[in-house]
Amino acid sequence: MPPQTRARFAQSTQEEVLALPPAKAAAIRMRTGAAWQRISSAPPVSWLDEETYNALTESIRAELGDKEMQRMYRRLGRRILSNPNLQAFVESVIRMLGMSPHSLLKAAPRGRASIVQNSGILIYEWSSDRSAKLHLRDFPASTFRTGTTVVLLSGTWLGLLDAADCGSEAAVTMQNVDLQAGMATFVLTW
């Protein structure tokens, strides 16, 4: 089965695009083409096909470049805790484990499953009091091979650290990135 993304998450991404300077937002919308309208008109709980969501993410990366795209997804990652698809789950995690970087990153694999499907497996690994690893495995190469997913996820994970008040100390590096095998390890420190 090909990867799918929850429409509400793609619509949140569109909101971030529209918050960019008008010329950049317009350029991304133009690059995205008809997929922009398919995303914005989809019922929020529906699943978007790989081609539709990729049209958006590849347009963002082409227009912004890797660093700006990572910053945009970092902002989105900060807001992900208020995403209606995740809210009940996040609230229960915070009640049980508290609001710490480790609790949010430990919950990331289950939370991610409510936003994407058929998109590989995410595994949390505790490394130290101020670091953790997120291992992504078996992401279908049809989407993963461009590298855009690695860029957007690195920003998203930084946003989660921001949500846990890690401040400017938060950092992410990538290890074992294999675009054809659909795997990457995100090393997060704070």
C-alpha cells in the first residue's frame, strides 16, 4: 500500500505556507497545482494519496530549500500538539508522563500513526537524559527517495522539542540515511 497522509495535517501545512511572505506562498501554490485544491477541499479526517501530499511537500522544498523547509516544519511541529487528530492522545501522554522531551518523543511513533499510514515504522530510543533517537524504517521509496521526508521530519522533531521548552539547545542530526531503503535515524539533543 502506498503512503497516505491525513488531510488535516496537509491542511495545517497549507496554513503554514499561507503564513509565508505572499510571493513565496503564491509560488508554492502555483507549483502544487491542482493538488492544492484537492487538499484544501478534502474532509479533514480523510486520507490523501501519496501523489497529492507529495505535490505539496516537493513544492515547498523546491521553493524554500532545505533550511527554510525545516524551519517551516519546525513551526508546524510546535503546533502539532493542538492538532485535533492528536489532541486526546497527547493529553493522555502528558497526564501520564508529563511534558518532557522524552515523553513527547516517546509518544511520537503512536502520534505519527494518526497522521500517516503505510509510511514505515518509527521507533523511539532513549540515549541519555538530554538525547534520544527516532529510527524510521521501511518508508516506501516512492516517496522517501527524494529526501524531502527527511527534511520535513527533522523540522517536525525539532518542533516537538520546542513544544517541550528545550529552547535554543535543541538540535537534530541524521544518521544511516538510505533513501532507497526508506530509512533514517534522527538523533535529537537538547
